[in-house]
Amino acid sequence: MSKAALHTLGCRLNQAETEIIAKRLQNSGYHIVEWGQAADLTVINTCTVTEQADAKCRQAIRLSLRRNPATKVAVIGCYAQMDVEALRKIDGVSLIIGNEHKLQITDFLDNLDVGQNPVVVHTSKISRDEFIIDAIGLYDTQTRANLKIQDGCNFVCSFCIIAAARGPARSRNFEDVLDEARQLIALGFREIVLTGVNIGTYANNGRDFAALLKSLAILPGLHRLRISSIEPTTVTHELIDIIAGFPTICRHLHIPLQSGNDGILEKMRRKHTIREFRETVEYASLNIPGIGIGTDVLVGFPGESEEAFADTRKFLADLPIAFYHVFCYSDRKGTASYKLKPKIDPQEKKRRNHIMTDQGRRQKRRFQLGWLEQKVDVLFEQEEQGWWNGFTDNYLRVRIRAAGNLKNQIHTVKITGITDEELSGELL
Ligand code: SF4
């Protein structure tokens, strides 16, 4: 039996897609082996969010060819969409597929040469149509499954290449999403994570993200439904009320802010102002008790003065945000911000990143402290050296000492302590 190894770079949506591709390969007779093991076919699902991401993809391709010169390497996804020519230059690549056709990879595997003139499947325009995915993902854990509901983005923020790499916003057929969710529940997954590029813009035959959420939340057997990153302007009061009203929907929102200064937000071509963002976060924290809110912060955007950076710090410090993802701005050819000036010195970007990450740590600690001596429900995922760990619905990582197998079980835990990244507690 032919073997296939898969590797994902980038976001949760890429992971979801790799899982679907793995299942399709398995259905076509491939045995899926771990990345790093010898395989007849190696699939690398790439990311192009920054130039460093491109470099990481090239490294992964070269590493794979060095380890296993006889493997056929298929490079698919965002980097393949944006730079076919760079990939053609890497000796040994057999197949390059852009974003439009990557899920159909099994249609292109016949008659591939090992590293001779790669077959290229690429369309520069990506369709706007609704889509159906007639497979469910192959997951190596039986705990949490990513469910792709949407792709592409029409917002076109000035620093972001994703709208170009993934094309216009389009949504998965409503019934198709419900079908996959039912199958995932039947397979024993306790948690389903809704993924896409801009999931709050979901729209299919007159049904929006709120309608989808309500239909999914009542599926029999579903324990947890988690919303992945969602754009601030799409987090409506209606959506917050729905989250508050269904116990299956996790009390967790990741809402990217990027900057706490309206001038910078405008240059970023973000769709929200800081006032609107504050209002959304305050409404969510008031109406969903215990909610864990996360955000993305982009430091060192062109023209971000020390004052503008201080605005972001102050703005976030005042808000009930528990989790920060901090990124340094980096220039990306093809984006509008590439041409914006003045650029911020790399050392200064690092300094701002450091300061912001530190502030994020403190805010996370503040959120964690509020859970000491409280009872929480934890979905346990894995065991390491006698410690079982997992997540609460509001995205607190918790570990406990326990004998026996807790994998994929939800148990109530009393929180008794805090370490850097996680809470510790006792099984009740
Ligand atoms: S909302 Fe902005 S940052 Fe997010 S994917 Fe769309 S263009 Fe990129």
C-alpha cells in the first residue's frame, strides 16, 4: 500500500483542509503516516501570510526531499497560489496546486514524476460560489475537530495577503456543514471548532452565521461548539445573545483588534473603530459571564508612532481581554501597506512586541486568578508524565494529576493553582 505523509503550515483553516485531504487520500488507498516518516507521497499545505512563512514552506519542502529523495512532493495551498515560479525552482517538487483545486488532490496523482517538471494546477481567479466538501477530516485525536464553513475574505485589510491568496468570501453549503457536524459527533468528537477565513460573514441561501450557529448548537450529542477567530464587525449583539443562550456554544471569542489607535486602524483598512471594538467586548463580557476573550495585536505597522503604540497598550489594558496574540508587522509584497511609510525599525518592533506580550501575560494571569477555587468543566486531551490536560470551554488550559484514561472525557475540576501557562486542579 502506498504511504502518504502530510504537513501543515499556517492557520487552523489549513489544518482543517489537511485533515480533509488526509481522509481523501486514505479513501483512495493511501496509508497515512506521520510527517517525517518515509512516504511515497508528501503533501505540504503551505502558508504565505508573511515572507518568513514562505521561507518556512521552502525549508519544509527541502527538508522533506533531503530526508526522503524518492518521495513525490505535492506543494499545495496559499504559497502555491501566490508563487508558482518560486516553487518550480525547487528541484524535486512533483505537483503544485493552488487553493482552488487543492482539496481535489487525489485527481492529480496519476503519472507524477519524482521531481521532473512539476504538474501545476492553478487558476489565478478563485471562484465565488458556495462549496460542498464531500468528505470529513481524518484526525489523529478524537477530541476536537475543525469544521470548515467558509473560505476567502472581501475585507482586504492593507497588511493582509490572505484575501489575494484565498480569493473572495464564499460559504459552504448549510446542509453540508450540518451533515459533517453530525458525522463528527457520531465519530465521538466532543468539540467542533468552526473555521474559515472570515467566518462571521458566512452566508448561504439567506442563512447567516447566526442561523448556522443556532442549527449546530442543538445537534443531538454535541458537547461543545467553538467559534475560531472572528472579525469584530461581525460579532453582533444577536450573535452574543445566541452564544449566551446555548450551553453547547463555548464562552470563548477571539476577536482581532490589531491596533488601539483609530488612525492606524484606518491605515490598516480595518472595518472597526476602537469605540466599536470596546462596545462589542463590553457587551460580550456583560452578557456571557466567564467568557474568555482573545485578540490579535499587530505592532510596528508603518507609521505607528510611540503614542499610537501607547494607545493600543492603554486601550487593551482597560478591557477584559484574557489572551493576546502579538505579531510584528512585516512587509508583504502585494499588500497595500507594502508601500506605506515610515517603516518601523525591526529592533523597535521587537521591543513593542515584548512589551505587549508582557502585558498579555499579566492580563491572562488576571483572568486565571478569577478561577482559583472555582469548579470548571475540562475536556481532557492528553497525558504527559502523569498529568492530564485539556481546556475549559472558555479556553483555560487545565491540568490535573490522575490515574486512568481521561482522554476525550469532560470532567469537573476544582482549580487549586496556577503555573505559567495553565491552571492546575483536582478532579471532583
Ligand atoms: S479580515 Fe482582514 S486580516 Fe482578516 S483575512 Fe480578511 S483581509 Fe485578512
